[in-house]
Amino acid sequence: MTYPDEQYPARELTPEYSAPAGALGVVIFVICLALFVGGFYLMAVSFDSDSALLFVGGLVASSLAFLIPLELLPRLD
């Protein structure tokens, strides 16, 4: 019987991507936080104004807040 550890050798546990250091990392964090909180604000306001476009805009803004650091920044390296 073969155990998974024997079949697949262990890989090194170092991350392939490192976050931007210094002022750039802080600026990106503030932008993403503003997008995230602003997106939730737009979604909340959309219920009062009965606007589906505001809600979709809030969804897009909150999604961008996750998309930027998780998908776009690693590809810029």
C-alpha cells in the first residue's frame, strides 16, 4: 500500500507571491477597504431608493475590493 506522502513528494511551503511592501501596500489596502465599505453602503442605500443599479454597483465595488489583492496584484509581479 502506498501512502500519499510517499507517492507525492513534499513541496516547499514558501508563498509564490509576496504582498507589496511599504507605502504601496498601505495605499492598496485603503483603496480596497474604501471599495468594500462603499459597496456595502451602496447596497444598503439601494433598498431605500428601490434601485437595482445601486445594488449591482455595490456588488461590483465589493467584489473589486476582493479581486484587486487576490487576483490582479499577483499578476502584476
